[in-house]
Amino acid sequence: MSRSTRRSLAASLTFTALAALGLPAVAAGSAHAASVATWDRVAQCESSGDWSYYRAGWPYYGGLQITRSTWEAFGGTQYAALPHQATKQQQILTAERILAGQGTGAWAAKCNGGLGTDHADPYPAPSVPVSSPGDLFHATRLVDGNWTSFQPLKGVGTAPFFNGSQEAIAATPDGSTQTLATGTDGNLYHTARYANGSWSGWAPLGGYGGAPRFAARAEAIAGMPNGDTQVTAIGADGKIYHNARFVSGSWQGWVPIGDWGADRIAAAGLPDGSLQVLIIGYDGNVYHTTRAVNGTWQGWNAVAGFGADTFQAKDIAFAGMPNGDTQVMATGADGKIYHNARFASGSWQGWNAVAGYGGAAGFQAGSLAITGMSNGDAQMLAVGNDGQVYHNARYSAGTWQGWWNTGFGGRKVSIAGMPDGGAQMVVVRS
């Protein structure tokens, strides 16, 4: 209570009881509040702005001249025994509760101007950024099979999140990962996560033919044994382009891969330094090509289907294996997941339906991702029709772990097998 007003016995009993029960007398941001600037004006009037004001025998303390009994009744003793022993912020927070309980009359009329009209929260809680659909999240599957929680990737500059439509991740031999993503502006961005867990931050990729940016409909990235990463992307014109990020951090620049167009693209780096690429063409069929170590391209060839010359697919994922094979995951025209393998000899295993979740005959899915592991296993992610992200593994012996729900909702998934036997993934959240 201030030096000019005596609060009523009823008010004293009410708020003393509240304080005893540990109940707050006022919520921040209520109508009974005032900004720090207004409280500064009150203190200037009451104590000449001396927040540590104390005079022996004087019953009012601190910058706002509050009595001991009022300080105790409104919870001030959680900070200090007497007002002048508390900080300015603690005195104001207690005064907020007094203002709510006793009104502006708790201070001298000449000093309380603005307390009844300000209504600002003097110490609002810092605004917490809220994630939205399309934000990118990262998680790690540790070598022992445990998972870290999904954490958001920071955005460009000081943005708390990176919001995008597509993403791809690849591992390099030094234990880092390279991630590409298409931002909301349609342009392609790159970031690296180093082996110590730190991130380089997002940077836009330069465009083709000197353009400042590269707009991408889809992208794929593959780690190479020499530490480089090779990138394939579908540009805004629907055409297919190739790029490379050298181990030094410099970029090769975009080069068109023929005149073909595509809807989806996937890439896999091989132990011999070659790159294999799969696309889903405008006709819905899956096609394959190889980029030799010397940079020459083989040309596109249709991947055979079930007793047919072609395989129709909606999405596709590709992984290179330590023995030179590649493994393929695709959602067929029926929306179910199928698996295939291209052996190092160039022959194909053929498509087989992948068993579903919880013993179901098939697995209906949207986005797919697959990665090869150093022990010959393959790990994969898929977004089920329920919008949840599921994980599976195909062991080197050809048996399957089975799908399990990660508990995270996603639109698009990517995964990279790490040299230590773990795996990292980036997911566009739903």
C-alpha cells in the first residue's frame, strides 16, 4: 500500500488469503496493468525515482512506496523481505498485483496518472516462434537404434524456421551432411551439418547461365566417396540439370542433362565414383541413367515393370550400396510401395511389393526416401496415408525390419546413412 492510501480490511484479507494459497492476483496483460514507462513516472512522483528508497522509521519502501503489509499480502516476499530490497522489475510485478486488487487509489492521486488507462504488460513474455506446416525438421537415428527428437532447422538469416516444399539430404565421408531444399520462393538453398552438430546456415544456389538463383521443382543430392556431392534437379522449365559441390565447398555450376523433362528425380552415388539417376518422366514411367566418373552420361533407359516394358510410378527414391548395387523404392500407380534393385552388373532384380504396417498386405504412401548403410543394410522413410512418417529397414540378407511409426507428421522425407552406422533425416512437417 502506498503512503497516501489505506487499503480496506476486506481487501487485506482477500489478498492475504490469495498470497497464502499461492494464487496469482493478476494475470500479465490484463486490464489492470501498466507499462514500465508509466511505473517509472509513478516512482518519480513517489520516491524521486529511487527504487532502493529506505528511511528508518518511514513505513513506505522502494520506488513505489509500498508498505510492508501490502508487500507481504501481494506476494512481494517471494522476491525480498521488503520492497526496497527487491529489483525494479520485482517491485513493478508486485505493484501490478496491487493495482489489480486496490486500483489506482493505492498511490497518491497526483502520482497515479496513467495507471488506469495504460493497460500495457510491463514485462511481456518473449514471443515464441511457432512452427507451421512446411517447416523443415531434422532428426538422427543413432547407431544403437535410438532416435533423437525432431528439431526445426533454422531459416535463412535470422528466421526461426525454414519453410519449403522439397528437400534432399546426403552424407559425406567426413561425417557431415549436405541438405538441399526448395524454399517458399521456389529457389534452391543449401546448408551443411558438420560432424560436430553445427550448421553452416542456408545459402541460395546460383542459377543456370549466370542467373542469380536456381528455381527447382524437385532435387536430389548424392554423397560421393571423394567427399564431393553431386546434385540433380528439375528446373522451373521442367528440364533436368546437374551440379556438383566439391569437397572444397565450391560449386561446379549447372549443366543440362539432355532435353528430357521430368516430374520426379532421385540420385545415388556409387563406390566407384559414378552417379546413377532415376526420373519419373512426363509419361509417368521410370527411367534410369548413369553418369560415369569421367562425366559422360549413358542416356535414359526405361525401367521394366511387372511383365511390361515400363513401370508407372508416383514417387521414387534411390540408394547406392557398398557392393556397387543400387536399391530403389517407388510408389506405383496404385499408390503402394514397391522395391527393386539394380545390381552392379547392370541387371535388375525386379519389382516386389513391400509389406505394410502392422501386417497389412501393402503400404500406401506418399513421399519416399532410402539410403544405403555401410553394413549393406538399407534404411527408408515413407509418409503414410495418415500423414505420419514411418521408418523401415531392409537388411543385407534381404529380410525386412517392418514399418514403425516415428510419431512425426510429414509431407516429404529424406534420409542419409552416415559413415558411423547412424542415419540423419530431414522432413518437411505437415
